[in-house]
Amino acid sequence: MNKRKHIFLDRDGVLNADVAPYVTAIDQLQIFPWTAPTLLRLHEAGFDMYVISNQQGVALGLTSRRFSTK
């Protein structure tokens, strides 16, 4: 039986820099240089990846669920 492997990753501080107080626009998102190569290695190792994130800025109305590029 082939069991699926899953990994859950937090966004802020794991995949990108934790910008204070909140990332409110796409141009503020600072992806770490090791993020893409690491995700590729996880994919090649057979992991299903899920990004989870508690975005308080969305709850407070400081940004929307969808980033704007404007």
C-alpha cells in the first residue's frame, strides 16, 4: 500500500520573511531564497504540500484574501 506523505507549512517566517505588522500587498512579500528549491525537493520526495497561515491582517480588514498588484 502506497501511503501519501503530507507536509503542512506556515507562510510567514517559514516560506517568506515575517513582515511587521502585516503583508498588505504582493510587493511586500519577501520569499526566502531557499523556499523554491526546498519545495521542489519536497515535491520530488513525494510530499503533498499545504500552506497554512493565520492572516490576522485579513481578519482586521487591512488586506483582502487576494493580493492586489496595484
